[in-house]
Amino acid sequence: MANLLIDMCVIVLSQFCVGLVYGVLALSGRGHIGQTHADIAVGYALDVLVFLGYYISCEGATGCTVGKLVTRTRVRTTAGGRAGLGTIVGRTVARLIPFEAFTYLGDGCGWHDELSGTRVLRIVRRPVAATVSSTQAEMDERERELMKRLGGR
């Protein structure tokens, strides 16, 4: 859920910036904006393009969005591998299904995950100290074995 809230903040901020640029460009060219159905349609189209672009570019390139980066989660296939670009595009387009966000209320897996064959998995990282100490333990064990072979010197 935190992923969604963070990502929506990033998307809304991005949509605001794109809309601001569009508004400035439209005002400089025509002197008015938002007064025709075409202006409204362009605004909605830009919002959808920002939404799709955000998820496809972030998840397609790295397997995570800003929200997933913060919460240390990644998109993976149900087999556990990295999701390809086609899978990510399908996953992202499925997010546009009306009321899709409410599909988490059941088993906790949204339709965009079900339809695309993906899951969001938490990434567990070992602390650096644990890595170093386990490496040190392995080195100590090898040293003991070597000392036994050499006759205990």
C-alpha cells in the first residue's frame, strides 16, 4: 500500500509539471486554454501518458518504482525471475481497468499482477557486517584446515 501512495505522489507531481508546461505553451500560442473539448482531451491524454510512462520506464528498466525503491520491493514474475518489458507493459495497462485498485481487498494481489503473471516481492538484503563475518568465518575454517594439513604449525 505504501508503494501505491508514494508512486501516486510522484505521478501527480509529474502530471502537474507536464500540465504546467502544456498550459504555458498553449497560452503562449493561443492566449487561452481549457475552453474546448480538445483541450480537455489533451489534458487527459497527457495524464494517462505520464501514468503509463512512469510505470513502464521505471519497472521496465529496474523492476521497481520510487515507491518500491523506498519499501525495498521489486516486480518479479511468478517464477521469481525478472519481468520483461512486454510483461511490464501488460501489467501497466491492466492498472487502467476501472476499480482495479480495489482488487487488493481480496487476497492482496491486484488484477495487474494476476493478469500479467507478476508479484511484488520484498527484497531481503543481508547487512554488510553479516557478509563480512560469514566471510571471516569461512576464512578461519580454511586456515584451520590448512594448519591441520601442515601438521599444526
